[in-house]
Amino acid sequence: MKAYYHARAGEYDDWWLGRGLFADRARPGWDDELATLAAALRNLPAARTLDIACGTGFLTRHLPGEVTGLDQSHAMLELARRQAPRAGFVRSDALELPFAPRSFERVFTSFFYCHLVETERPRFLAEVRRVAGEVVIVGSRPRGTEPRARWEERVLADGSRWSVYKRVFEKDELFAELGPGRLVHEGRWFVAVSA
Ligand SMILES: C[S@@+](CC[C@H](N)C(=O)[O-])C[C@H]1O[C@@H](n2cnc3c(N)ncnc32)[C@H](O)[C@@H]1O
């Protein structure tokens, strides 16, 4: 997953924006829902926030309060520094956070928890609980009868092929793993919870 996203950095936001390889995807309501999700994030109470696996900073720029973005890929971080200039950034591994206990009030993480395999999830959540009292997780909602967890074959613009693990979830499935919390956003495409 690390090598794939590093290689994808320059074309990553094409997924958010429906450009490049994503230009032909039929995603009714996607742009409107993205605006609604961004507004829901801006409306969170301001907090000292660590955005884990922040990627290009596409959602980082909407987070209120003092924000630190963390990612393993320097290519992603270079883009994030431009896209979310208010935030500070750190290159590190999400499963071994270089921060003291309770360094943050909130961990935010979007489209990352969904890529962790079963053995990585408890490690990640232990790190999250160590550094902050709240976690906000954003992911994709299931569509139709698609499997909730699967290995997907992904292709980049240079034709390279990658195998990526991905889960989709409903809010209750997230609460079952994270503990009780509240819904931040639920639409056709995205779900976001705070726990
Ligand atoms: C699907 S992207 C999500 C980016 C961003 N959060 C968003 O919603 O647009 C996954 C991100 O996780 C990062 N990543 C993957 N494994 C990581 C790890 N072990 N530690 C830190 N970052 C990691 C990748 O570099 C990539 O930027």
C-alpha cells in the first residue's frame, strides 16, 4: 500500500475531482456530497488534530484548529504542504506515531483505516488512543452487494498494476470497531464517524 500511494501521489486527487482515469466514472451526486462532507468537517469543534495518512491534504485543509498532517510518502506531503498551507506536516509511519501520549485532542483519518488488514487495525487503534481522545474516521459506504472487504486491482496512468486491500463500511460497523460515538456525515458515497 505504501509504494502504491507514493507512486500515485501526482494523480491522487483525480479520484476526488473526477479527472484523468476517473473522468468517465458515473458518480451521481459525488461533487455535492463532497461539499457537504467538507462542510461537516469544517463544522467540527476546533481541536488540536493529527491527520493520519493525510495524502495530498485534500481534506486536511477543511479541518478546524491546529492541524498536523502525517504521511509516509514525501511525494504526498509535498502536495499537501501546498494544498493545506495552514497545517504542519510530518513524515512517519501511521502504526508507530512519533508523538507522546495525549499530544493531540483528535485524530482524523480519511480513506486509510479502510486499507488496514485485520492484524494492522488493533495496532493502529492502540496508537490512535495513545495520542488522542477522539478519532474521526472517513471512508466509503458499500454499494449494492459488493463485498465489504476485498483485494482490488488498481492501475495507474503509467499502466503499472497494484493489488490493494480495501473495505467499505456502514456507520454501525465502524462504531462496533471503535466504540460508541456520533455520526459526522452519511451520504450515498461517504461515511464519517467520531468516536
Ligand atoms: C487512500 S490515501 C488517503 C489520503 C487522504 N487521507 C485522503 O483522504 O485523500 C492513503 C494514504 O495513506 C498513506 N499511507 C499508507 N500507509 C501508510 C503508513 N503505514 N503510514 C503513514 N501513511 C501511510 C499513503 O501514502 C496515502 O497518502
